[in-house]
Amino acid sequence: EDQVTQSPEALRLQEGESSSLNCSYTVSGLRGLFWYRQDPGKGPEFLFTLYSAGEEKEKERLKATLTKKESFLHITAPKPEDSATYLCAVSNFGNEKLTFGTGTRLTIIP
Amino acid sequence: KAGVTQTPRYLIKTRGQQVTLSCSPISGHRSVSWYQQTPGQGLQFLFEYFSETQRNKGNFPGRFSGRQFSNSRSEMNVSTLELGDSALYLCASRRNRDVYSPLHFGNGTRLTVT
């Protein structure tokens, strides 16, 4: 059974203080690893898809990287509007559903 | 382009009742998935519909059911509601069943069972 573990559960940073969120996964045959952002009272918003180890994707202050066992979401010089819960999910060969981690709740303090 | 639309946004029901939630996918998207989100368990997969057929099902009891219409709109039904069914129910769509494509989520229906 696919498993996704995210750490830390919660992270508080000062504005401008860079950091990384971790997503460790166990999957029989990775098809894709997805990062989502979720704001309170809203559905998850798609950020990135990573397909193979070594791949990187960037969007504004966010950069996602992938190895064979984990993915990192690096946040550079974050702003208060980056505060949200960040979710990681995987899909595997033979199973079209996504398996999600429980997320990292990120708070950026002005 | 309009996103995924879920109605209603909030529902309050009593134990034993049943409830129907509605989802309109993004135009052109034929695959609709449903997830349950709770603070303790995170997002749990309920089921996926494509071309009016259930293609995949999660580990939920038979009280949870769904269907998809010819216009790709989907409904989810929960019968004999229990307190533990209180959750945010999220609908997501994608153009087809290609697992390389991301899911696009609606803002959910918040169900409270009292």
C-alpha cells in the first residue's frame, strides 16, 4: 500500500526566512508526485508534478525536487501570503487514485 | 475557465439521515474523483467516475455511493449518517484518467453530522 509522510507537521518562519518541507513516500511504482497548496476553507490548489528522480520544478518562491524516496518543497524568502497547508500526493502504476500525506501547515510571520 | 463547483458549501444533518452532494467538473473534464478530508486522516480517496462508470473505489463502507451523469457532473450520497462522517468532502476533476495529469479540486462541501 502506498504511503506518504510529510514533515514537519507545522512550521513557523519569519518573513524572508527560507526553509524546506519534506515528503517521504513508499510506492510500488511511482507515476507522479504532486504538490498542492490548501488555504483554510478552500480545496487544494495544484502546484507541481514531478515524474522522475532528479527532476526540479519552480514557481515564484517555491522549488520542488524529487529523489527516489522523497521530495522537498523549498521556500525561498517567503512572504505572509505563502502561509497555507502544503500537501504532497503520489500516484503509482496500476492505481489511478492519489495517496496524500497529511500536510505541513506553514505560517509566515511578518 | 470556471473551476470545479461543489454545492452546497455547508450542510448540517442529523445522525441517521442521508445526504447528497453535487459536483460540476471543469468543462471538458470527464474524470471526477471524491475525497474525504478530516483533521486526523487527511485526504482519503472515496471513488472515481469516468464516462458514467465507477472506475476505482476506496475503503469506505457501502453507505457511501456516487454516480456520474452524461454531462460529467457527479453526485455523492451518504446514507444513515454517523457522527464520524463529519468532514470536508472534496470533488476533483481531470480531463481523462491519465494519472500523470493533476487533479483540480473544488472548495468542498463541509458536512456536519449532529
